[in-house]
Amino acid sequence: MIKNVVDGVIKFRADHKLFPCAECQSYGSLERWRQVFWRLKLIGQNDNLYGGAGYGNISHRIQGARFLISGSQTGAQPNLYADGYACVDDVFFAENAVTSRGEVLPSSESMTHAAVYVANPAISMVLHVHSPLIWAHYSALEVSTIAADIGYGTLAMAEAIRVEVKRLSARGQNHGEIVMLGHEDGVIAWGETAELASMRMLDLYTRATRLKMQEKFVKPR
Ligand SMILES: [Zn+2]
């Protein structure tokens, strides 16, 4: 089955085999963290946001270019099971296409995840969340950014992410975060392990929350 995956503005072509896949059974370690981010509303779905499209997704590398990722338009669901995850076998950046398997199509943001994995073979987990709080404070948080004129779901975005992750990795750092200024509220974090990637994102979120609290308590003169 060849499907164009479109959530909001993002699209790519998935040559997808729609049946249960063995790799999807190992969704547990991802789901554990997804539930944390879902409860924080960093992954989810809201009728008043992003045209009602589900947002945020989570993946881990299986081997080489192959990775397991939450399915397209699963944001509204508090819990996912094996049938809520898809295995991306291969990514073809130049064609904006993937080959994949599972009972659901892979997240429309799969190309972004793939770009991170390609940049550094030591990275095993990628998280993409939407956080107005982190987005609003990216400068004070001193987080890496991708320029606002680079649109989400474009090849230019995938390439910019690959280059930035590679640059940060060259410092001997296999974890990090990027705010995508061309993707409203969009933030990604990655790490050598699920724990490291998730803790990076949680740390960023906590620091952004603290900044907001401080703003609240600064009285206008
Ligand atoms: Zn997004």
C-alpha cells in the first residue's frame, strides 16, 4: 500500500505494509515514556490547536536506519499498544519517502526522526513534542534552533536537523534538543537511551516552566 501521510501540513510517501509487525511488539519502553509526555500535554490532541491534528511523537532505533515510531494521528489516545506503533524500515530523503510496516501508518513526522538517527549512530531515541512554553523561552533556555523560514515537513527541515544534530554530536554529545522555529511549538530531543532523551526534554520543560513562574512574580514598575 502506498500512502501519502498528511497531518496538517506535513506529508511524505509511505510504502506501507498494513499488518501486525514483530518489531511493533517491543513498544513497551516507548509507551512508558509516551504516557508521561501525554499527561503533560506535550503529546496529544486538542480541537483548538493545530487544526485539531494530533501532535507529538516518539521513536526508538531498532537497528541501522530502522526505527519504531508512534502511529499517525494517535495523539488523542492516552495509551497506545502494539497496533499504535509502526516500524519504519528505510528512509529515502531525496524522494521524501519511507518503507514501513504495522497496523497503523507511521507518524507524519517520521522524516524528522530519521534525520536525527542518520546524523549520529549512537542515538537510540527521539522525541518530538509541542510546547508553547519551551517555544516562547527558547532564547533564555539557550537551546539550538532551526530558522523560522525552514518549513516543517520539508526536505530542508530534515537536512537542517541532520546538520545541527551532527554539529552537536561532534562535540562528543549524544543527546540534545532543538526548537524548530518554522514549526509552531515544535521541539525535539534525543539521546543514547530512552531515559537520557526523555530527561533532556523534561529538564527543558521544567526550566521553561520556572522561567514563566519568574515572569509572573516580577512586578511591573
Ligand atoms: Zn509537530
